[in-house]
Amino acid sequence: MTHRDSGRPARWWVGIDGGGTSTRALVADAEGRILGRGESGASALGQGAEQAWRHIADAISRAEVPGLLLQDCALGLGLSGTGVGSQLQAFVAADPGVARFSLVTDGLAALLGAHGGEPGALLISGTGSVAEALLPDGSRRMTGGWGWQIGDEGSGAWLGQQAMKLAHAAYDDRTEAGPLVQAVWRQAGSTREALLEFCAHAGQAGYAGLAPLVFEHEAADPAAARLLDEAARALEALAAAVHPTLPVVLAGSIALRLAGRFQPALLARRVEPRADAARGALWLIQQQGTRSA
């Protein structure tokens, strides 16, 4: 965890859940009363520190709390990309002058919210994928979360990459151009030049934007159905590796949509979340404030 304190008193307490697609803010007062929620664009650190802070500030402003100023806020930040030292340092250096903040991974914030700070596991698959667990002895464990460029199996970005690989193969006549491939060509382009251009600039969010096509065509295209099965098996492996028996919460749009494909071993462990990642991040900064008092 990274913590910074300006020494100024905080008037507002804010939980932030930031990933590769969106940023959600939950604003409370010093007594813990929830005053508003706001949402903005991506704040994953891999997409740049300036963008992350801009979207954090925008999400907070969209909570529409009268009189709220960023410099009066104590932020609990659960952000994607904190494991890369250079990204973390750039984000801390770009601090716009908030009263204080505590920064952890988006997975840990979601884990704290999901189980109310008690032992349990969390399997997240949205734009990216990761599994985290808070163990009975108080230690934490993480599996996956290696980033969309090389990992994040079973995530939206991964599904989009696999769909694009099929589109490449079909262009080369190495596989059939089924409904999924045709949909990718309509969205990204059907020439070699257009496909190369898309891949050069897509990034995490761009590939994740292709993931809905896989779900849309699963009934009509065996290739799409196979990709969804592969994604489900990859996520099951993450959940088993992080801890084999702890209760597990599913989070993220992809994990929730794939729930019907999971095997009984995982489904038997599934429980409903107590709260979301923004609430977990808010709980984190509230706990830090209690310790500082």
C-alpha cells in the first residue's frame, strides 16, 4: 500500500475504483454518510498518470456533492497497474494536492468490499483479470493480473485479442471466416492495412471493445463458443490457484457473464459480494483515518 498525507485535515472521504475502462467514486462525509457517486473514464495507471488523476477528479465531481474540492479529499484508491513501479511513481508524483490518499490495487479494493475485510477470495474479469484472496492469517495472495499485453487470460481484452487472431487467420485463409470474424472485420476493418492499424493503436480498451462480439455470436459460431469456454477455464484456474476453498466473489462484467460456464467446484464456493470495490476503497481510507486520529 502507498500512503501520502499532506497534513491538512480532510473534509470529504472518497473511495475510488479505477480500471482500464472506467473510474467509479463513492463520496462520504467525516461521519461516514454516503453523499454521492460518480463515474468517469479509465484510470488504470498503464494508461498514464495524468489521465488517471483527471478521470479520478472527474468521477468525484460527477458525484455532485455541493462544496466539494479535491484538495479537501482523503482518497482510498483501488487502481489497476500499481504493481509496475514506474507507473506507481509517476502517479504519486502527479498528485494534484489532495489532503491524503492510500493506494492499493483495484483487486484488493474489490476484495475488501466483497468480504467486508474478512477472509475470502475474489475473481475479477472485466477489461483485465486477476484473483486475490485475504487469508485467515491476514496475509494476501494474488494470481494473474500480469497485464493485457502478455496475460489477463479470460478477460475482455484477452477475448478481444483472441477474436482478432481469428480475424487475422481468416484473412490468410487459415481458418473459416465465421460470424465472429465477420463481426470483427466490420468493426475493425477487413483489409490487412486496417487490421494492422487497429492492432497498432487498440491498447487494452480497444481489444476489450471486441469482447462483446464474442458473446453476441456464441450461439451461431462454434469458434466464439470455444473462446468463451477457454476464458471460463482460465478464470477457474486463477480461482483455484489463489485459494482452493475460501468463499469466492465474482466481479467484473466478463466473469459475471461467464458464470454459467463455470464448473461446479467453483460455483459451490461462490457467494454474493457485501459491497463493491469503491466501498472497499472507502473503507480502506476510513481505516487509515482512524489510525491517524
